[in-house]
Amino acid sequence: MTKPIRVEGIDIEVQIAFTRDHLDLIWPHYDKTGLPRSVIDDMINAYIASGELVSYERWFLEYGQRVINPLMNEKLGRPMDHPTFNNLLKFALREQIDSNPTIIEIRRFKKG
């Protein structure tokens, strides 16, 4: 079995826990950054245009890191490489991350 390729700039715990079902937890935080809802529509259209060669979850993380993160940082007046998108995901998914069995085991192993 090959190792999954990590999405650079996105915390490994986010990558483990994130599923398409969690999108409803993320969208309200987009609104707080001042990004228009049309950005979400653009994301979905870009995924469809991509030919759906990778899972939506992976594509969402990659697109978010590459395209949405700089937009958020510009809107918030932050340096372009600030991890705003990653931090938004960690905040929005905190409960899912903390209750994910794989992450619980990883944390337990790291402590041990």
C-alpha cells in the first residue's frame, strides 16, 4: 500500500478528519472572512471542470490552500503565506478532529 500524498500547508489531522459531510461546518467561516458566496460556486465549478480526477475532499484541501488561502489573506490584510485556510479548517473541524479514532490513536502513540 502506498502512503497518501499530503497536501502541503494543511495540518495532517485536518486531512485525516475532513470529509465532504463537514462542508456545512466550514461555509459559515468563509462568510466571516468576507469572501463572497460566489467563491464557493467557483470552487465547485472548478472541481467539476477538473474532471474529478481526485476525491472531492483532497481537491477541496488542495484548491483551498492554493487559491482560497491567498484570497482570504488578501481580504484580511495578512501575508500571502499565512495559514489562514488551514487555521479556519482546524477551528471549524475541532470537534471532528478531537473525536476521530485515528487521530486519538496517533496522539496516544505520540504521548507514549
